[in-house]
Amino acid sequence: MNRTGISYLDFTCNAGGCGCSMGCVECWVKAKVAARVGQNIGCDDCKNFRVHFHPERLEKLIRTKKPFVVGMDFTSDIFDPLRMFDEIDQRYAAMALCPQHTFIVLTKQAKRMREYIASEHRGDNSGARVMACLIALDICCEDIWKDPGSILGEDLIITDGNGFRDWPLPNVFHGLTVRTQKEMDPDFLKIPGNKWLSLEPLWGEVFIGPGCGVVRSNYDRWVPSHYPPLHRLSGVVVGHDNRRGVPGTETLDHIRSVVEQCRAAGVKVYVKQMWINGKLRTKSEDFPEDLRHRQLPWKLTTKLSDEKCREIAGEVMLIKGNLRQSHHRRCRHEIKACDKILEILGAKDGD
Ligand code: SF4
């Protein structure tokens, strides 16, 4: 598990290392992360961005009792066509063994994700799947069955070796990356359980739920004429590409359209970032007012919400104001400390 700069996660667990067969030209992991990580941990597969598996990384999830929001395989693709379902099973077994955590899965392989979730041998209660997963997990977590209670606690999602109590797992949010309308899988919304969309990087206008009859009215607003599929979504994350000048970054209209669609359908939306006047903005207070939406369907543990930041900043500003009225020399240091805190919180106090 690694802390992450991705603002809608607490940690990532990259059991698939750095490696993917999809060959996206814009892949930031391949361009900026793989070589460095591969060098640091001495893994040639990571270095060369080959599809591979680090099963031992799953054990830390199980041993971490404090609940976190964990992105699963954010430096690869969990449903990469080169990954066998048996290997994916091991991650799902680990996720089932960690009801304390919330797992965020994200893929570009919508069809494969649907196949996996719908597969007879995975969603049923036959026990075969669970046993296969547990046997696989034993490879990396040998003592788990010697004293399961001490490691796993009481509230297991897996019940008595006979199957998953719920499938899809209730602590997993299945996500699809969609950059253009073409990538919007018409059947994604039919996936049972928690699901979300990552419209980041957004390269053009996207109607969520193609075939859902989303039409533009005379008043230039999005009017989803068929809500039911849309409201099955748990949430949407949307944002521009990090790279300057990439198509889609020249306008806020596409982001605005997504926000409007989500709000019309009552779907939570998290606006992550956007280019404004040649600068990539990531703090919501720098966004136009109508785009300041930071609602997630899951609850972060390690990050302060914008609202909490504003609340703390307000209190710090009050303290700073009081310190200013005092002429004691020591107060200068304390005022500086206040400035530092305000800077970290991304707040300005009108100086
Ligand atoms: S799917 Fe993701 S990890 Fe794989 S090549 Fe494309 S951007 Fe990189």
C-alpha cells in the first residue's frame, strides 16, 4: 500500500506492479513512473512495463486494520486482457477479506470487467471460487488460516468457506475510464453493485449512459429523458487531461455538461482538475463557482474535505487576526506559522 497524490483516494495497492498491454500513447505510468519504480525495487518487469503480478502486496491490505479508501492497480489495469481470471481472483479474495477498506477499481476494459463480475464461477455461492482464492492467498499469507480471527476480525465478507455473502463485493466500487463518447460502454450501467465513472482525462463531450436518451433541450441544458440507468451510478469523477493543450482542455463546456447531467440525475460528482488561463487548477476554490463540486460516493480517511479546510482556515485567520493586535515579538513567529498553515490549506486571508 502506498500513499497517493490522487485526491479521491487514500492509498493505492498496485499488486499488478507497473505494467500494461494496452499501449495507450498518453500513459503517464509508462512515461514517468515505471522506470523509476522498477529501478527502486529492482523489478525488471516494472521497469519494462510488462504485465506481471506482486501477490505479496495484498498481504499488507489484510494486516492494515484502519479503514482506508484504496485504489486497486492504479499503475496497471486489473482487467488487462493478459491477466488470467485466476490472478484477478486473488485480488478479489483480498478485498473480500478486508471489509474495513473501500476498494476503488478502475479499468478501460469494460467488457472484461462485466465478464468477470457476471462469470458463473465467480458470483455464485458454490464455494469453489472462494476456496480457489483462499488457496491462492495462502501463497502470500501463510498464517492466515492458523489464526484467522486475529488477522481478519469478526466482520468477514466471506462466510464459512461457502461463498461470498454478497456479490459483487459491497466494499468494491467498479469504475470505467471514459475519455470520449466512443469509450462509454452501453452496458456498463447494467453491472450490479457499486459503480463509478472516471471521465478523466475528458477529451470531448460525453453523454453518460449512451442510449439513455440524453437530449439537449432548447434551453441548452442536458435533459436525461431516461433516468433509471443513470441513477444506478454511485458517482462520477471528471477532469481535464494533465497535459497542456490536449484536445478537451481548451474549454470548460465538456466538464460543465457532465456536472449538469450528474446533478440532473442526482449522481455525486467530483470535479478533480481543469485548465484555466493556461494553468492547471486542482483546488476547487479556483474553479468557476458552478463547477465546485467535490462529492464522492466513498469516504476518505486521510484527506480533509474542502469544507473542513475552509473551516480550519477560518479559525486560523481569526487567530492570526488576534495575534496581529498584539505587539509581542514572539507573535511574529506565530503569525508566520499561521501563514504556513493557510498556505498548506490553499487559503488566502486577503493580505
Ligand atoms: S490502460 Fe492505463 S496503465 Fe494501461 S497503458 Fe493505458 S493508461 Fe497505461
